[in-house]
Amino acid sequence: MTSNKKILVNITNACLLYFALWLLFRCIHIQFTIINIVTSTCLILFISQYKKLYWFIFFPVIVFLSLYLPIGLKFGFITSDYLITLYSTNVAESSDFLSKISIKYIIYSIFILTYFILWGKTLVNKGKLKINNKFILIISLIGSLIFIPNLIFFKELYLSTKNAITELKDFKENINKNDWHVVNVNNKYKNYVLIIGESGSKFYHGLYGYKPDTTPFLSNVNGTIVDGMLSPATHTIPSLTRVLTLQNNFKPKYNLNLIDLVNSAGFTSFWISNQNYVGRHATPITSIGLKSNYSFFQKKIDADTTTDHDLLVTFKKYLQLSHDNKRNFFVIHLHDLHPYEVCDVIKRYQRFNFPIKLTKNYKNINCYNQIVYFTDKLIEEIYNELKETNESFSMIYFSDHGIKIRNIKDKNSELMHSEEQEGYHIPLIKISSDDTSRQIISLNKTGLFFTNGIANWLGIDATNIKQKYDFFSNIPFDNEEEINHISRTKSLPLQPAIKNTILKLND
Ligand SMILES: [Zn+2]
């Protein structure tokens, strides 16, 4: 090889190595700084001195990272919340999750794998990187030792896997226990309805000032609106397992779940859900729902054509059944705002002659906004059904977590779950049959003490609940866990909402 050619080969090799490092650093969240590049090169050089070390330790790590790379680049660090969600959701949803991974990331993955196979075969196996100078060898060892603390990712991944396993084990051990001690029930209303939204972001609800108004019913109805509600987590399962149990320090207590509480207090419970049911494993949320006296999982029958709006049929049916009961508790669990499917789901609304507009720009956000609008209509219909019974009622609407717009300036931007502030901001409104005005509570609250707050709403006293919580009061809940969760969430980055580009929804 001529010296010119040699230089060219070396430059190409260096460029490829730095590209590989850049990808790996992004994947395992290491900053691409000069010091990290130099010290990681020292580590690779040091490992390359020993064939066994390279092939039996380093290379399996590279295989793992090349498999993980598309997920790491697309979704960021895989927390235990992600792992529990993946474990619990059904195959269709997991494959939907994986289908979001672009081909670009898979090519990166293949590149990393091929690059380090060639590195091993051409440089390590043939001893071409052998350092004979002890001084240089020691320098490369020191560099390696400086770099190693950056590999904290592996420790975190181990811990989040361990957490996920512990949490699922805890769920299996406790879900069939009921440890509530109800001492008194004094419900103000006969019918209570809890509407759990899916991925409903406060920022896209007209109720909180978004223009044009996506929630004309909620924006005008008499009731109490909380402006400042934060979800406990940013994904359905980790959020609702805290919301629907008397959690402690973020640990759900399945033996103290909401449905066992209402059942123990003599309510007749109804659970109506549009969430996925047929999973590889029953989700903790499904299992809590199944404890209700009556439960209906719509997607068990038809997962491909139904909408949240179809839940009304079952709600009306259950409402008929409830007349002779002393007190009723309904949960209506929505699904249509799930961020990855909004533009597919929205087409199903044509059946109801709802006005639908599919736009070229900001398509996803416009589909999302229209579903918020249809959700508002659904809540209005539930309200009207309750009114027609001439029985007293109170209803709450909130959501499991918020959403974020990926690449806000991109007109093809997608919606996603987010660990940033957007992931936590949710709507919360209570509408009761005797409301005569609108009240707005501007105060940060969290869903961590939701079961506690619901018990208060339903007029249930239980010895397990040490501190009463009223969501709809102007007095802050004086609890350290709540205060910490609020300040932690509020310190996260936050981007502004995208304007609704559909000016008149009901044209
Ligand atoms: Zn969700």
C-alpha cells in the first residue's frame, strides 16, 4: 500500500470509528466530548490487546447495544415504566411501539455490528493493534479507567429491569387481597362516574384556554376545574397503578385498590373500558377493573372498529341496571387519544357523522385535537344520560398522563409519550348535578393521592386513609411526597403547545 493510500485508509477508519462512537454514545446517553472520545478510544484500544477480552466480553456488549440502539435512539432510556408497559400491553400494541422505529436506526444497528466484527477480525485477531510499548499500554489503561464511570447506563438498565420484576411480582402477590377497613360511608350523590382519559394533555383542551376551543362542553358547564393537575407518571400503567391504589412512595399497593374500596363501601361498581384487553398478560389496570361488580371490555369483542363513543351503549345499559341500587360507581376508561394511533382511530368516527378533517400539515396534532373535541362530546352525552335519570350524580374527568409533540417545528411531527413536563399535565374537572357555577382551582396537585381524593369525593372513611385529600379545594395538600413530586415535575423542560390549525371543527 502506498503511503497516500495508507493515510486515506486510516482517515476513513478513524471517521467510521467516531461515527460508531457517536451512535453508541447517543444510545447510552454519554456526552460526545473530546475527553470522552479520547478515553473511549483508549478503552477500545486496550480491549483490542486481548482477543478473549474482545470476543467474549466486549463483543457480546456490542451485540446487545446494536439490538438496543433503535429503541435507545427513538425512545431514550428504557425505564422500568417502559418495561412494565411492554410486558403488560398486548402484542399489537408492542409491535405498534416497535413499528415506530425507522429503518434509519436499523441501518445504524447493522453498521455497528458489522463495524466491530470487521474490527475484531482484521485488527484484533491479526494483532495489528498490539502495543509493545509498556508506557503507551499504561496510558491506554488509565484512559480506559477514566472512561468506565460513563458506563452507568448498564447499572441503570439493570436496576430498572430489577424494579420492573419486583413490581410485577408485588402485583401478582397482592392483587387478590383486600385490606381496606371502611368505617363510614356518607355519599352526597347516588351516581358517581369517573372518566379516565387516555393521553389527554391539558394543553390541548379548550377548557384550559387552547384556541379554538376543543372542549366547548367542558369550557362552559358548571363545575370545578383544577388547573395544575399532574399525573404521577407518563405512561398508562405506571400512572394508573398509582392512581387506582393507595400508593406509598410511588409503590402501588394492590391490596388497597380503588375498586375493592368502593365495593367494601357498599357501592355497586361498573367498569366500562375501551382499553386493550387481550394481552400476553393481564395488566394491573385490567385486573383492578375486573374486580368491579360489572365489567365490560369493548376491545375484547372488537378492537379494530370501535371508538370511545361506542362505550355509551354499555353505559346506558349499566345505568338502567343501577336504578335500584343505593349508590353506584362507574369507571369509563377511554383509549382514543393514544398518541400513536389518532389518525387511524379518527376515521372510525365517520360512523357517527362527526365532522372530520385530515390535513396535510400537522396531521397528527389535528387528529388529536379532533378526538379531544369528540371526547368532550362523549362527556356531554354521559352528563345528559345522568341528568335524564333524575338522580343525583357527580362525575370526574381526568387523564392518565399527557403527551408531547416530537420536533415541534416539523409539520409532520408525531405525538409521543414524554418524560418531560408535557407528559404530566392533565385535565381535571368535576361536574355535579347540584353545581350552579364554575369554579377554577389554580393549584398544582398530583394524582399520587388519587384514591385518597376519590374516597373523599365518594364520602368514604377508611382507617387505611390517614390524611384526607380534597382535590377540589383551594388548600394545598400538605404532604411531602406531593410537594416533592410537584417540584420535580415543574423543574422539567416544557415546550409550548402547537396552535390548532383547524379553525372551525363543525363546518
Ligand atoms: Zn396512557
